[in-house]
Amino acid sequence: MWQTQTYFWPFVTGALLSLVSVPVVIAWYQAHGWDAPHRGHRQDVKDTHATPVPRGGGVSILLGILLPAMYFTAFWEPRLAAILLGALVLVLVGTWDDVADISPFWRLGVNFAVAFLVLAAGVRIEFVTNPFGGGVWHFAAWPWLPWVLTSLYLVALTNITNWAKGVDGQLPGVVVIAAFFIGLLAIKLGVGGWPAILSFIVAGSFAGFLVWNFYPQKIMPGYGGGSLAGFMLGVLSILAGTKIVTLFMVLVLPIADAAFTVLRRLHAHKSIFLGDRGHLHHKLLDRLHWGRRRIALFYWATTLLLGVLALVLPLWGKVAVFIAVVVAVFYFLIYIKLHQTA
């Protein structure tokens, strides 16, 4: 049995710090005129809001993670210290991007630098479960492979999760659920310790932020909050002992949307970094005329259901569910594309 208070107070502390810091961040952005929608910028086409809303949510979320982590965990442990430093770098760069709209190639370079930082500290994928039978595949014979797999895994999750912040409340609700299930799975697998505690801190921080981000949103997570979400879920899934397939299953909706988006842009000979209104949440908003709350609740409910299934299904069941959801998302987006009116 695990001690509830061991994880309850980190969750609550992260939530409260994130919650109470948001008004300060909003005032800060408004005082500097940083809350205007992208107009005349590269990203303006994908905006779903037309009124001033600060994009500085990453700052509040980071505070809700850093301070509790420094109190409830041995933050000087090399891996944890590298994770927290990487989180700080991502939010600083994200805050800069939300104000100045920097090149996506600079952001991508920072993503890889942060991935290499945590890799050097010992956060890496050293084996994967054999999907065709029992046992695992170890990479001891290929010492370079964990570096390649882990860096690609973390950078991909950083950007995939960031793309899932299209409407009010969409991203933080998904992250709260995903981080919570990572914590539960870590405890179930006997890992516990600071990886599990950090999972609940992350869930709490995003939960506190969600109060301000749910419709009608007063602040957005921005690139800082979106990239921080993917990065933290990625490193926690590695450290907490949860299988990669498990996290992929929980996040299959944004993963399927991101995969289709990349393929669609490549087929159209467009940059995969160029924002557009082709994401799943855009189609639900523009074509099916769903409200923002309905879209957010749909993402939350799907993530929650998949999280529950991830706790009980064997590996082959998780793979089957993952494939089924990917096929369903692809079918829907292709159908919408083929039947869109002129």
C-alpha cells in the first residue's frame, strides 16, 4: 500500500502555487502589451481567439513544478536537477517565442539541447518491451541507440503535446490526467520515490492552471507551457517505469492528430512547422461547430478512458487500442478534408 499523503500534498502544493501566480503573470503581460493575438505573424492563422489573452501560462506552471519539487524531493539528484533545468530552459525560450514569434528551428534546436541535457544526466530509454512476446529488448550492445531513441522520443512528445493546446482548457486537462496516470502506474510498478512524487506535482500544477485556462480562458499555456507539458510527460514516463506504449496510448489523440498533420503538410509540400487550421480541434470547431468546452471535455474524456484502459490492458491490448484510435482519427480528418465545401 502507498501512503496517500506522500502524493497528496505535492499535488495540492503544485496546484495552489500555479493557481495563485496566474493573476500576477496576467498583469505582467498586460502591462507590457504582450497579450495581443498574433496579427501579421506566422502563427495568426491558427489562433482560435480574437481578443487579448496572455500566453504566459508556462511561467505559472513552471513555478507550480519547481518550488514543490525543491521541497518534496531531493532536487540535487543529478537526473532531477537536469529535468528541472531543462524545464526552466524550455519555459524561458517559450516565453520569448510567445512574445517575439521566433523561428521554429531555434525552438527545435533548444528541444534537442534539453533532451541531451537529461540524457547526459542518466534519463534514457535503455530497453523496450518485446511487442511480439515476453521479455524486453536491451540496448547494451548498441550504446548509441538509447541516445537516439530518447532524444527523438522527448523532442517528438515536446512538440506533439504542444500542438494539443488549441482551445480553452484542452491541454492542461489532458496533462493532468496523463501525469496522474503516470504516477499511479509508477506506484503500481513499484517505482515510487521522487519520479512518482514529481508526476503528481506536474498534475497539480496543470490542474491549478486549468482553473484560469478553462472557457472562457483568461490565460493560455503558450509555447512555454505546451513544450513543458510534453517534456515532463516524456521524462516521467521513462523514469517512472511506465512503458512507452502506455504513454502513447494515453496520448493517442494528440499523437494521431500530429502524425496526420505532418503527413498532410508533407503531401502538400508545406513546412511541417507552418501553423494552419487542419488540426483535429480546428476541424471540430470549424466544421462540426463544437464549442470550446465540448472540445476540451472530449479530449479529457478520451484521455481518461485510455488511461483507465492502460492500467488494465496487456501490451497487445494497448497496441490494438492505439491503432484503432489512430485509424479513427485519420478516417475522420480525411473524410472532413474530402467533403469540405468550397
